[in-house]
Amino acid sequence: MYQYSGCGLEGIFLKNGYTIVKTPYGEAVRIEDVEALHAAIAVDIVRQPLPMSGHQFRFLRKEQELTQADCAALFRVDVQTIANWEKRGKQEVPGPADYGMRLFYCQHANVPVPARSVSPGSRPNESRALEREEHDWVSHLEDAA
């Protein structure tokens, strides 16, 4: 498996869908359909029954091509509030920000809003294993290292 850190999240592992290539500067990794991979990661974040981490909040914001100022306007908060939520890293963002970002992403990506809620007392988990199946990326929480 390949640990994919290019998305800004910790613990994202690719089972396949990548190739190690030799370049004049050393080895590099070529990932098949990075846009679809990022979309699969985003949908997985939205659907997970766990609180969203600051890293995940930032990932969803960037996937929507929102600046922190744009995001602050959507949430009707100061831009520094958005920066503070993102600086939480692996720690959870406040519940209303978590839920709001999930809704904004679902609307942006035309993804159905998940019916399940966050499990009480659970903690954020950024670890996922993703696999390329046919022409889609599929997430496997249980296989993440």
C-alpha cells in the first residue's frame, strides 16, 4: 500500500491505482484519476459517523475551491474562526461547523445528504484505505493502517 499524503490528511492509504515511476530526479508516484480519488475521500468524510477533524474540514473547503474568507462568509463567522477550526488538525471541529461543512459539500458535489448522524462520544479518524475498482475509487475504513 502507498500512503498518500498529497491530500493533506494523515492515514490515507492506496491499495492500488498508483504506479511508481522512475524520473531523472528519483522515484515518483503516478496516481490514477486524482480528482476522482479526492472526490471519494470527500464523500467518505461526509458519510462517516465520526466527528470531522480540522484537517478534514480544510480538505472539504479546498475541494469546493473556497478560500477561508469565502468559507467564513458561508458560515457567517470571522475568517480567523475558520483558520482556528482548520488548525485543530486531528482534533474535531465544533458540531455546527462539522454538520454545516458536510451539507455545503453535499450541495456542491450533488451528493445525497447522509441520514446518519455522528456517533456520540466518538473521535475523529482520518485513516482510510482506498482501492481502485473498475473506474471508481472505493474507501475501506476497516482496512486502514
